[in-house]
Amino acid sequence: MSAPLLLIAAGGTGGHMFPAQALAEAMVARGWRVKLSTDARGARYAGGYPREVVIEEVASATFARGGPLAKLAVPFRILGGVIGACVAMLRDKPAVVVGFGGYPSIPALAAAKMLKLPRMVHEQNGVLGRVNAFFAARARIHAVACGTWPTEVPGGVEVIHTGNPVRAAVLERAGAPYIPPGDYPMSLLVIGGSQGARILSDVVPDALASLPGTLRDRLRIAHQARPEDLDRVTAAYAGAGIRAEVKPFFDDVPARLSEAQLVISRSGASSVADISVIGRPSILIPFAAAAGDHQTANARGLVSAEAAILIPESRLDAATLSGHVAAILENPGAATRMAHAALAYGIPDATDRLVEMVEALRVKE
């Protein structure tokens, strides 16, 4: 008898793909076969998935990008993806289908509904995304797991709080001992989500440059910036005499997190989960244009736990950020309390909770 098949459907950003990767790693370890259904953009984030995972690119589209003609074509591209997903599922029937959000998850979830297969969704953010909200409210999803608590959901939708799964590389450093700020080189990590964040590139170098010299000279910065911003950000740090490594993407974020005395970050769900599971003080700047202001919702738990400081984009400037950075790095006791509070807020067994839901769905059917 062949091993059961889990089909994971996820959109093309790290926020969707990293939690999906965590579930894929766990299910492969449990002897399941795993397929990942995503689009070409999502496939770029699949490099860290277990080699046993079969990656299937599907036709999908979003109404959020493109001109009028592109938007008119969206329903037809999605329909083509649904038909393709149905054919694939008839050839190799999944035991469970799990969607992690994003338009590329539509074909697999829609096909699973048509074929009456066990299906569920996992929402990473504090507000249900459009795709997950649609399937949760109208498509009779068997289960809805949420990574952030509380999560705003449509009326009548029941959710189970699992937390956000983190990758094996993060779990390997869960609870890594925190080295408080002191009179030695200190690591500061600046991350803006999988696409970087221009506002962080605009503000952070100036903020750090205005720190007292004795503090500024001890900093070692790792800053994730968009490719088009690399040269100016690198020049800004160099001009201030700050040692900085500036890249468009760090493939070793878990290691850098574990070494950091402070993290400045967007409050994407995966970033918040990684910061809390490893346990580090953070300054969070939610993306103001995020749908439903979900990044502010993501940050509330860490802020309420006194593990993080939240600065809305509308109030972010070099002086404000510099003041918060100095307050943390010049107060080792406060920084340590923030690190411990972050760790207490984290849910390192989120993947196990999600695995239990998947296996329960299979048994139920």
C-alpha cells in the first residue's frame, strides 16, 4: 500500500511558503508523500523544501496586479489551474489538501472541494487573507488553523489556534541563549520580509548613524534590502563608519537571529514566529499597506508581552527609531527581559499541532 499523499497549496511569498515548508518537512519525516502546488513565483522559495517533495506549478493569477486586460484574463487562468488540479488529483488522490493562502492556492482547494477531498486552510496572519476567507466561509473547509491569536474571521467560522509553523532551521535554534548587549561587538539584524522593505532602507541607516559613537562603533549590521537599494544602503553605512553586510536575501536568517542582540523587522507572520521561537528583542514596523492591516495584528502579541516595540510607518523616522534602539542596547536588563518574553510568547510546537489536524482529517474521512 502506497504512503498517503498530502497536497500543500501555497502562494508565492515567503509568508505563505515558509510555514508550508515546515509542514512538508514534518509530514515527510512521518512517511507521507508530499506535493507542493504553487506558481512560478512560489517555486523560487521552494529551494529549502525536502528533496522528496514534488513541486507542481499551477496556472493562477491575482486581481491585484496588471492592467485591465490582465485582470479580465484572471478568471480564465484560475479556471485552467482548477481543471489541471482536478486531473492531477484524479491520477494521484491526496489524502488531505492544505492551503496556506495566496491566489496560487485556489486551484488545489477548489479542485479538492469539487472532488470532495478532506481539506483545510492555515492562516498565518491576524486577519484572514482573501483566499482563505473565501474558502473558510463559502467552500465548507473541514478545518481552519490560525497562526496568530486572536485572528479576525468571518462570522460563523470556527478556528483552531495552532501557531505558525517554523522551519527546521529555526527549530534547531529555538530558545538559543541570548547574549545581552554589552561592551563588545553587537549584532543587529534588519529584515523586511521576503521582498525587503524600502522604508527600512530609507530610515535605518540614518537612525543608526545618529547613535552615540561608543554604541555605534560596536554595531555589526546585517541588512536585507531590495536589489535596487543595495548600493545606496551600503554607502550610507560606510559613510557613517558602521560595519554592515547588505544583501537582497539572507538564506541563513535563523542563524543570524540566534546571534542578534536586536532585530528590526516588518511584522510578517513568519518573521514574528521566527523571532518568538528563537527569543529575541525586536522593533517591529508593520507594512502599512498590508491587507486588513494584518501586520499590525501580527505584532500585537509580542508587543503586549513586552517583547517588542511597535512603530507604525506613519511615525517612523530616524530620530524615533534611534531612540528605541539606544534604549534597548544601552539597557542589558531590559533587552534580556524582552528576549525572555518573546520566547515565552512563541509556539515551537506549532508544526506538531498542525500535523495532528492533518492526520485527524485523514482518519475522519
